[in-house]
Amino acid sequence: MKKSVKPFFSPWRVIFLVVCVVIIASLGAFLLLNGKNIAVLNPQGIIASKQKDLIIFTVLLSMIVVVPVFIMLFAFAWKYREGNTKAKYTPEADGNRLIEITWWAIPLIIIAILSVVTWVSTHDLDPYKKLKSDTPALTIRVVALQWKWLFIYPDQGIATVNEVRFPEDTPVNFEITADAPMSAFWIPNLGTQTYAMNGMTSKLSLEADNVGEYRGSNTNISGEGYAKMNFKAIATSRHEFDMWVKAIAGSNSHLDWTVYEELAKPNKNQPVVYYMLHEPELYAMIQHKYMDDQTTNVQQSGMMNHEGMN
């Protein structure tokens, strides 16, 4: 009698191969990611921390569906393989209430949980919602230009290009617009991406918990050059920030409309520049470029009526 030949892919060998693949994949991921600063997983502000928790919660919740599905995929593929003559073939099987309730109930429960989390987090992480703090907020107006970023500090009377600074533990209220194709303003370590659009103002409130330098970028790729449209976001102590503002306010570089028009010209290699702000209404003037005459006249009329009432 001939000895029966055992199939190469026995259950224990399959389990062993799966375990090896998982170990190798985990080790490879560790080696590739070890020491890397993945910004969204390294939050440095209250908004980014909440977003990280939301990402982790959502991934773990999805595992309730994803993991069993893949386990059943391999289990069914093994059990009902061509060589397994002991597998029971029941093509007419129907009406298993327990299984039907299970595969409908679990997704419905997950969707219900996600709907509640989405509702709560959407209101809690609303970019227009100002952060509560005992420290007065800092207002920074942002203009997305072609391949560069302009930051205007209306209360400090200064402006910068491709670098934004702010004190730690201080809410920063960003007002964001564009004088170029639509861009997306994002500091991953601090949280929340917000679009910059012509003639409009988007608002975003962020706060840095620690002193440090973070990478800001344009995540809306509108064509050549936009992938490198980055800027430095630097959180400092309050004293360092005040000294920095004082140094710029005493410089000879002035920003008015004439200088702005030259600055707004496309330039892929724009260095960091600091200016004294000589045109307090520069941000409003940039937005008015994209408003029609009727809108402008209505606004001017409203301003005149307001002044007359005063």
C-alpha cells in the first residue's frame, strides 16, 4: 500500500506562515518608522491631540469588522478548498437567523457609534470655534500666494513670508485667504487643514503646547511648484516672541501695496522675509481684488453710513 501524502499546505503550516508574515511586516514597519517624526502621530497642541485620539479610536473600531472578515476569508478558503473532500457542501442552506442578525447588528452598532462620535467631534473640533484660554489670543492673517505664504500680524504691525511665529500656550486665531490658485493651510503637529480661497476668509484656531519648530505646508496640489510650498511654524516663549516682534518692528523693510504687488509675483525659491507693516488694511485690499464693483460699493456705502452714525 502506498502511504498517503500529506498536503504541503497543512493547517499548521498555514498558521506558521501567517505568523511569520505578520512578524516580518511588524519588524519591517518598526525599522522603517523608528525615529521618524510622523507629525499627525506626534501632536504638539490640543487640537492635534484630539484628532490623534479620534484617528486611533476610529481605526480600532474598524478592526472589529476588518479583522474578523480577513480571518473568515482565510478560514473559508482553507476549509472549502478543492482538496478537502470532508467539507460539507450545502448550496441550498438558507434562513440562519443568528448569522443574519449578527452580520446586520455589528455594522449597525458601529455606524451608530461613529455617528455619535462624528457629531461630537465635528462640533468640538470646529475650526471656527475659538479656543478657551486665560491667555489673550493672537491674530494672524494668512495669504496664500503662488508658491509662498504671507503672514500678517495686524496687532503687532509686522508681516513675514514663509515663516510664522507665535508664543506657546497661546491661542492663535488664523484668518486665511488666497491671492493665487486655491491652497490648503496645514500644520500637522498642531492640527486641522483649512482651505485658502480667493476673496474669502477661512478661520482656524490652534495652540502649541510646547516650544518647537514645525513644518507647515500646502496640501492642495494645484500644479507645478505647490508640492514645495512649505513654511516654518515656530512656537517660542512669550519673551522670545516679544523680542522677535520688536526686532522686526525696528527694521527698515516696509510692506505696502507696491511692495506686496512685487512679492505676489510667482517665485518658487522665496526666502524668509520680515517686514514692518505700512498698510494696515492690506489683507482687506487683497480680498477686494476678487469682489465685483457692486459688492465693493455696498461695503463702502455701509462703512460711510456707519461713520455718519458715529
